Amino acid sequence: MAGLSAFAIGLLFGGGLLLSGMANPANVLAFLDVYGAWNPSLAFVMGGAIGVAAPVFAWVRRRPRTLGGATIDLPARGPVTRQLVLGSVLFGIGWGLVGLYPGPALVLLGQGGEALAKAALFTASLGIGLWMAVWWGRRTG
């Protein structure tokens, strides 16, 4: 049952990315181009997502288990670290360069078409970056 609900939620999320235009790198880059041909439509998408997610997170924080009975294990709030800031900056630079981030890249991999090569290169680079982060974390302790 958990696998089926995860699949349904993944389909809903991917469909939302396609419907909102967040899986289209051109839309994302136009949103980030605040001094050029700025397209504010994704701000409304993000505002809508926050409006839906905020009350759900508030509700979830008061519950010990999911509706399916699984334990809820939210990460603890902690201090802002140098690694967090550096990771956020790298994420933002990558997002601004190609207009993709992990969710939409995976959607585009499944969609195929002309964006497939860009999404495949992004996903491979993401995998290498994650491997490097794990390697560095083990090395530095």
C-alpha cells in the first residue's frame, strides 16, 4: 500500500510540475531573469505551494504518525552552518545556469523529447555531485 501511495503522490507531483511550467527550463530562467524579460508566474506557483504546504506541515508536526500508521520523523531544526550556506549557493548557481533542479529534471527524463539530453546531463551531474558530497563527508569525518 505504501508503494502505491508513493507512486500516486509522485504522479501528482510530476503532473503539478508540468502543469505549472516548473519543468520547463525556459520558464524557470525567465523567472530568474529579474533584470531582463522577467516572468513572475512561478512566484504564484511557489506562493500556492507554500499556502498548501504550510498548514499541512503545522498539522503533521502535532501528529506522531502518518495516516497510514508510519512514524513521522521530521528533521530537527538546527543552526545555519557553512555547509548549508555553501550547498544553497551551489544549488542556486546550478538552478540559474540551466533552469533545472532535481524534480523537474526527473520529470523531463520521463517526458523525453528535445529536453531529454539536457535533463540526462543534469541528472548525471547531480549523481556525481551527490557522490562527491558523500565521499567528502566520509573523508572529513
